[in-house]
Amino acid sequence: MAVPEPNLPKPQIARAGGTLPGEMKQVTVLFCDIVNSTPLTERLGAEGMRDLVHRFLESSLTELHRYGGTAPQFTGDGFMALFGAPLSHEDHVRRALLAALAIRRALHEGGETADPELFALMVRIGIHTGPVVFGPVADNLSMDYTVIGDTSNVAARLQQAAEPGTILLSEATRLFAEDYARVEPVGPLILKGKTEPIPAYRLLEVSHRRSGLREAPSLRTAVFVNRESELAILNNFLRQVENGHGQAVGLVGEPGIGKSRLLAEFRRQVVDGRVSWVEGRCLSYGTAIPYLLALDLLRSSCGIVEADTPDVVAEKVRAGLRGVGMDPDEDAPVLLHLLEIKDGVSSPALSNPEAVKGKTFETLRQLAVKGSHRRPLILVLEDLHWVDKISEEFLGFLAENLLDARVLLLATYRPGYRPPWIDKSYAGQTPLQPLSRDDSIQMVRSVLRVENLIDLVTQEIVAKADGNPFFLEQLALHAGEARDLRTDLMVPNTIHDVVMARIDRLPDETKRFLQTAAVIGREFPLRLLKSVWKGPGSAEDQLRELSRLEFVYERVETEGSVYVFRHALTQETAYGSLLERHRRVYHGAVGHALEELYSGRADEVAELLALHFGRSNEAEKSIDCAIVAGEKSQRRWANSEALTYFNDALHRLEMLRDTEGNRLRRIDAVVKQAEVKFALGQHAEHVQALDRIRDLVDQTDDPTPARCLALLARIFA
């Protein structure tokens, strides 16, 4: 009988720009070998040893495959096994530990009389969990896919350090398995190639006790359960607002606990003409983009969409102001200035940065308060823990003037964030708790609509989900897709593994499409993704499939469709699976697509261009975009953000060759940085930086250095 072949399919792993294919994977690596193989070979002879290794591998690989492991690498007397690659498993740590115990146990099944040589065989096993690069090591070599990284090195060293017949775990693996594995410490070990001792633990047994895990949200498919009390609280705040008393309330909870779903249900109750609903969302990369949330609220209030021309935007702003009884001629210019819309109106006030901010705050406040005269206004602020500083300052200003306005500030944020109104008497905070067991069962049953699956998997899902709505929904969806419930429904240890397990089950091109979309961000317009996607099949077909599988959902706007990842963690997981070199290629493609789509008005997306080119291979382009984004922030008097962009440009310049073009870029960035420092009264420490570029100024004929010398003279004066 032949030794079973390694259970390792050859997937089409993500590739970009002709680079070597590969993916980042979170895996558990297991190394196993026969103890004292050299004396055994001497005693049995080469042929006898080969037969023994054959029976050992046959027995071991049967157990390995039982738990979904793969064996891409064999040594003379052992093997390396992977759990979590090529297909991710949400419970790869548990599978590896169960397989290790089963391999050791299988050697002695049947007793000594069945196979005395196999019965007497001793093995040692080392296990470690962590990130690896999974893929081939070369395009033109006939080799299996394998893993590269320190994770496999540590697992191999642990195996070498293990006593005969034992299984050693690393600290990382122990932490993942602490809820269901019983171990005993063996003390820090000095492993070859490691400068510091490594904590290690001997595996004794694996139980099936529930692991206390929590993770992330989804909006559809599952019934809405156990949020009646929170809805009652929100409705009570709204009644206070309807009676003329402004209120502010925050929904606080960990990712996935159901904040967005609660907002959706509350909106469904009130948007029947009873209130006006205006919403804005903070972005994870938006903390350095001044006015991002404030302007998102303005766009929502005025009905502005991405494809609107400058003239349309200006008219919508004016119409929005007129609609609440404000004077567009008086109040529109400052808003259009922040929106980077030139309407031909020049005001001396717009040249005074503090006046701009003050006028902006007052105009937006009046827009909210006057708008609430018609009907109560709910201002929804999602993911406030990512708010930019100026928008947060505005919210504090608005909250100070809410008391007699029919305005409800309704925010969502994660634990640890304190909104600017938190200490006000008219403010409240509602923590969202995990679902009860009964509600969790109800939610799972609403997703698992196949009756023969419900009783089989509901109890296990509920036991592991710990009341997190997103976790419950994702596990239930995964169960509905699994082909082998006995092996595929062992539960995940992190939401990353849950999501990645679903992503890996997509067809190759659909998976690559999802990863490409993830590079753009949480939200991605269809027209932008179509410009970036170069794979087979239409973007529309791929999105229909991803929508059907509930990875994304569509938001229809007047200029076309915008798609949204159901949760930020889904986007982060797909993005994180790409190798750094592939991300850089994709970010560059997104940057160039944005330039084409916004030809002639690239300043509107200056921050996005700085973000994407900053993460690409196009160093000089990233510097130019960072300077443009800094200039845009400077015009808005967002000096800390401007300094961040200029500092980023200078940092990138330090890594480039000394060319004439890069010298001019350095001069430009230093001069603009100095202007901001000077405006803030923090110029003293920057004098030296200006002085250091004197030689560069002397070496160029470009007119820019004249500004530098003038500024330097001004500072010294």
C-alpha cells in the first residue's frame, strides 16, 4: 500500500504585477519526527526502516487528514504539517492539537501484537502558531507550496527540544488554546537560532469546553433580537428631543456587538416623516483628514453625492441653506471653501484661518438647529472613535448649544473613546451587551433555515459565539456552506479566522476580486473598482456573487452603485491576507484610477491619493501627493494634519536618491512645513531645518527657494 499523498491542493494564490504568488496566512505548524531513528535504522536495516516509516506515515497522515491538516514537507523520518493553509480554518489551533494527540495515540492502537515495531515507536512533536507566507518558493521549480517565516522555524525547534513521546506548544499556541487545552509548563527553553529563552508547554489533553470569544457585526439575514431595552432608551431620548430638549447619546460596544444593526432598526422605526435623519461616518484612515465627519454630515444633509459636479454641489449647498431659512449668499461661501468648490465669491474672511473655522462651526450649527424647527433632527455619527480632531471640536461646540434645540446626537464608538459631550446633563451612553442564550439560538435559527442542520449545529455555535451577533451570524453562514459538518464546524478562535475561512472558500478569481476591493477601503464605488479590476469576468458579476454570499452590500446612489463591506473586519481580513508587495501594486493601481476618474479635479481626493500612492511602490508620486494633501489641509487651517503630510513627505525623501528633482521636493516640503510652524508660533525649532537646506537653495535656479530665504529672513528677524 502506498503512503497517502499529502492533502495539499494547488490553489491559484493571489499574484500582482507578475510577482511570485503567495499569501499571508495565520496558521498552526506541527513538526513530528521519530525518536532515535538512527539506532532504529542500524537495527532494522535500510529496507526495514523504510517499511516502518511507511507505516508510521500512513498512520499519522490518516489522523492528520482527519483534522483537515496538510503535509507539504517530508523529512527522512518525519514531516511538517499545516493547519490553516492552503484553506483557512477558523479553529486551526484546535485541529492541530487534536491531530497531535491522535497521531501519538494511533501508534499504539491495536496493541503490541498488531504491530510491535509501530507500537514501540516514539515520536516527538512541536507546535507553534503565527503568520507565514504561504506559496511556492519559485515559479520554475517543481516544488509543493510551503510556508516561509519564523513560525515554522519555532515549531521545528520545539520539536527538537521535546522529550520522547511528548508534544510541546509555544506560548502563542497556548494562549489561543487556553480555554480548551490542559498544559504544563516545561520552563523557558534555549532554542537554536533564538537569542532569548522561549516559554514552552507540554500538551496533556484537549477538552471541548466553550472558548470565550467575541468579534464583529453584520446587518442582514439574522432576526433582530434582544435590543428592545436599547430601542426603548433611544425612543425615550427622542421624546425628549421632540419636546424641545436637545440630547446626545452614544452606543458603545466592541466590534460586532450590533451597534450598526441597532441604528438600522431605530431608523426603520422613525423615518416615516417623523424626523430628519442625517448621518456621517468616520474612517479608520480619516483621523488625519480635517473636517471629514463634519463635511460628511453636510453632504448627507444637502443630498450631495460623489458624482456631483462643482456647480451641482454649490447649488445643493445653497438649496440646503435656503430650505432652513439661512442666507446662501452669506453662509454658502465658507462651506464651499471647505468642499474645495470655487463659486467665484471672494470673501476677506476666508483668508483668516480662525475666522474660517469659527464661521464654519456656526454655519453648521445653524444648519442643524434651524433644520430641527421643521421636524426633529437626528445626527448619526458612526465609528466616532476614528473622528478627526476638527470634527470632534465641532461636535463639542454643537453639544454646547443643544439644550433648547430639537436635535439628537446619536453616535456609535468602541470602548475607550470619550465623546466631547459625555459629561453633560443631557447626555447618555448605552453599552451593548452580548445576546442571551435564548436570543442567540433564535438568531442562529433565523440564519440556518435548513431544518436538518439546525439541531446538529445550533448548540455548538451558540456555545462558542458568546452572544456576539456578528460571530453568531458568521458561524451560522459558515455552517450552511460547509460540506462536512463534522470537521468544518469546529469553531473559530478569532473573527479573523472565521472570515478568512469563508474567503478561502470563494472561487479563486472571486477571492482575488474581494482582496482587490479591500485595498480600496471599507466602501468602494463600482466605477472605481471597475477601473482597477483587470481579472476575468465582469465586476458586476463578481459583486452579485459577493452580495449573494453577504460579504458586501450595495448602496444605490444617483451616480451609480457604491458597495460596502458588511463589516470593517471583513475588509481588514481580506486586505491583511495580501503580501506587502501585492498591496503596493494594488494601491498604485487605485491611485492611478483615482487620477483618471478625477481628471482636472484631483485636489478633491488629495488625501486618498496620498494614502494610496503612499502605500505603493511609487515613492516620488507619494511625496508629491503628500505635499498636495498637506497644502489642502493648510488651506483649511488644519495645521497638525498639514504637518503630518509634510513630515511624511520629508521622511520618504530620506530614503530616495539625491537627485535634482528630489532636492526641489525637499525644499518645497521644508518651506511649507516652516510656513505652518511659523503660523502656529512654533518656528524656533524649525530654523535649523531651514538653515540646513541653504546649500540646496544655492544649488538650484528654481524660484521656490526665494520663498525659503524670505521665510528664513523673516524668522531670524
